[in-house]
Amino acid sequence: MTAHGLEAYSSEVREEVEHVRALVSDLHAELPRWGLVVWTAGNVSQRLRSADLLVIKPSGVTYDQLSPEAMVVCDLDGNLVDGDRSPSSDTAAHAYVYRHMPEVYGVVHTHSTYATAWAARAEPVPCVLTMMADEFGGPVPIGPFALIGDDSIGRGIVETLRDSRSPAVLMRNHGPFTIGKDAKSAVKAAVMVEEVARTVHISRQLGEPLPIAQSDVDRLYDRYQNVYGR
């Protein structure tokens, strides 16, 4: 599949596309590095700030074959604008999130083992770690079951995360999707959701984890999001 529609956009947009292609290509390397994907599964996208476009991994391409040039550009309806391959099969979900959550500029999907195991049980990861309070502001929620191929997954992501502090949702029987202010933030959330899913699972093998009081969760979240590292 080939589309060459960037000629209709300004030089500013084309320059941002070039930058975001390189960024998204580099960030894909973080998924196998942290053990979040196997074979061709998983994808990272980032929305442009200069136009209603997104850059995402092409479908069915192994991670060692990825390059900035391999990344594809789509509009926010998921239609291919520029690239030599078909967009990821999750593009419709990413595009739906960008259309309905304008503050989001990065989306990531993985099938990381522990987070996906919680998704298979349709059980939220309870907030029993200070790191969870910091990063997620509470439990990691479960999203509805949805079939791939249209924007059903995107609708489930938006419905679940619109009123949540969590940047991650575990889509039932599918796996984690994460959002962020950019693709790097969404990748970080994908790494962190796998880490807490693994840790809480191990804790439950030893006994019942102890919850953190909501007031402490709120204080931890506020400090981490608004004070830490500033």
C-alpha cells in the first residue's frame, strides 16, 4: 500500500513528520528492550502538533526491520496519508483516542505478559504500591472486551480512561493500552504497568496485598505529578 499525501501539507508539517517518524521508530525499540512484546506485536504512535496526523508502526513488520522511513503517517480517521506499508491493525483505536482525548499525543499497545494476564481475568490491578499511586493515581482499570478492526477498542479506551487518573487500561482478554502527553510518556506507562502487574501478582502468591488509603494515594499522586523532578 502506498500513499503520498504529504505534498498537500506545509513544510512545517513535513518537518514535524520527519522528526516524529524518527522518534516513534526509536521508541519502538524500547518495547522488546523491556520485554513487552514478541515478534510483530505491539505499536507506538504519536500525534503531530502541527496537523491532524499521527505516525505509527506499519502492520506485520518485525522490530529489527523498523526504521524512520518504515513508519507510516495516517490522518485521525486512520486513513493512510504517507507510507509504503499498511498501518498497524490497531491504528483505528489510536486514531479514535486522539480524536476524543485532545490532550493525548502518544498511545502505546503491548501484550506484555503480566498486564495481559490481569486483562485475561478482567481484574483491575489494585493500588497496593506507592509506585502505583505515583504513576497511576489508583488501580489500573479494566476496559471492555472489543474486537480488533474498527474503533471499538478505541471507544473502550476512551470510556475507561476519560475520567481516570490512570494512563493505562487493561482491555479485557486483549492487553494494555497506555496514553501520554507524547509517545515517550505512553511508553513509560507501558513499562510501568507491566512492572506493577508483575509485582502485585507476586505479592498475591505470598498473601493478600495491603491496600493504600485513598488519602495517601492522593497525596502520593499529587507529589509525584506536581513536585517530583521539578
